Amino acid sequence: MVFLLSYPVLCQDGFAAIPNEAAGQYHFDFARNFFASPDSEKAERANYYTALKELESLKGKVATSSDDLLRAFRLYDKALVEFIRHYTYLYLRYAVNTNDEVSGTESSELDAEFSKRTAFLQQELVRINELVLDKFTRQKPALKVYSFAVGAARRYRPHTLSLKEEEALSIASPLSGEWQYDLYQKLFWKESIQNELANQQEV
């Protein structure tokens, strides 16, 4: 290893990953790809919460029939699509501007709430035995698409807490597991800005 490091290392001074003249091409078009404005995003959350509430209406009934099981999966898919759309929008707004702490906080809260309000689905899936699942799949062949999801839930069973514990863990996750990344992002951008200013002064 010492032998390898004895060779000189060539470095490029003043390297810029994105040249200033091209910087305008590198941005997220939020209005085109997500929502017209932050106010529009908030207004459209009503659709997301409607989908989530529909899913929650099956709480305790997911595995009572093939109809309910299939409906639960489809409603989860619907709620998940809406969740990802809103969460990604808020996450990216904060990623490109760490001073936008409102978006950062709301993305974390949205993530925690989704995990909490959908935790019951995992709990009910792990209790479906193979015979019942086979019966439901014969009744509703469309359930074959979701067989992997049921199998994954079963494999995770030894690590699954009670529903109350899972819900509590979901709510606490922003406080216990996200502050490290948030700190890294702020320090990274602070250092990047300082380096850019230093390069401009040298020029």
C-alpha cells in the first residue's frame, strides 16, 4: 500500500461538478412534474387523505374475505402513489433549499403518519395462512400479483412488533433517525457554498 501511495496524485484545481454557465439546466421543475405551487400541493393532499381513509376502513377486516384482501391491496397501492407524490415533492423542495425547513418538517411528518396509519396492514397480512391465501387466490386470481407482498410480510413476522408499538415507532422515527441526514445536508451545502465563494475570490 505504501508503494502505491508513493506515486504522485494529480488533482484538478478549481473543479466544478456543474459549470456556472450550465447551472440553469440543472434544476427540478416542480410546477411541471409535481404541483403548481406549495399551496396547490397542500390543497391536493385531500385526495391523499381520502385514499388513506378508505384503506383504514378495512382495518381489522383485511383477511376476512378475498374481496376485502384484494380491495386492501388496491387501496394501499392508491394511497402509496399519492403519498410518494406529496412526500417526494416536499423532500426535494427541502433538498434544494435547506432553509425551507417547513417542507423538510412536513415531509418527515407525512412519512411518519403514512407508516403509522398503514401499519395495521402488515399486522393482518402476517396472520394469513397458506391454505386461506390459496383459497382467496382461487376466488380472486388478481391476488396472484400480491403473493410476494404476503410472503414478505410473513418473513418479517419475527421482527414485527404489536400494532401499538409499530405505530409509536413510526411517529418517533423523525426524531430518532432523520436528524443525522439533516445535519449532513446542511454541513455539506455550507461547505459547498464556502468553497464556491473562495474560488470566486481567487478568480
